[in-house]
Amino acid sequence: MKDQEIAKILKENKNIAVVGISRNEEKAAHNIPKFLKKKGYKIIPVNPYADKIFSEKTYSSLSEVKEKIDIVEIFRPSEETYEIVKEALKTDAKVIWMQKGIKSDESRILAEKNGLKVIQDHCMKLEYEKLIENK
């Protein structure tokens, strides 16, 4: 995906369901959503092992989320993404974003067949810094 398409996604989509968000402040799955929250994004935490993260109600799965979802940001192993995408298709999400190191062509094909945009193996924080802050 081209930089201008990624920049458009970052500018137009503000509600991010973060699957695999972490309570551990040492992990990227905590720091990247925290950064995005500070930049004005609505973070919807999805982690079955937490009640609240960033003072936000935490959901066990995407299917429990009743709020509007624009982007499903995935911090789970590549082999888990297919089931996450299947669940995301039942929401109003428009974008699947697999964080740096996470990639699945099977998941990408499923999402794209159903009209979702897909970004794989890219860090949302780094893309934001590169395309929004430093343009």
C-alpha cells in the first residue's frame, strides 16, 4: 500500500479496536496504542485478561464491542490473524492493520474479498510519525 493511502487511513479513521493490547508498559502492544490515544484516536482495548486499559473498558473479543470500529489493529501472532479477521468482518471495521512482524496472506485475502483495506507488517506509530507528523 502506498504512503498516501496509509496517510488517508490514519487521517480518516479514528476508532481503533486493538486486539492483543497489553497492560505491560514494556511492550509495543501497550506503548503504540498509548501513543495513538495521545494523538486523539479512540482506543478500544480487546484483551480477555484485563478489565480496563487506559481507563477504557476492555473487551474479551471483537464480537463484544458495541462501539463503532474503523480499524482493527492486531498485536497477535500471524497464525491467529485469520480468526481475528473473520470476527472483524462482523463489525463495521473498514481496515485491518497488522503490526510490524505480523503478516498473513490468507487473512489479507479474506479481508480484501470482503471490502476491507489491509496493512500488514507496518507499525502504526511509525507510519503516523512519518506520514502525519513529519510530512
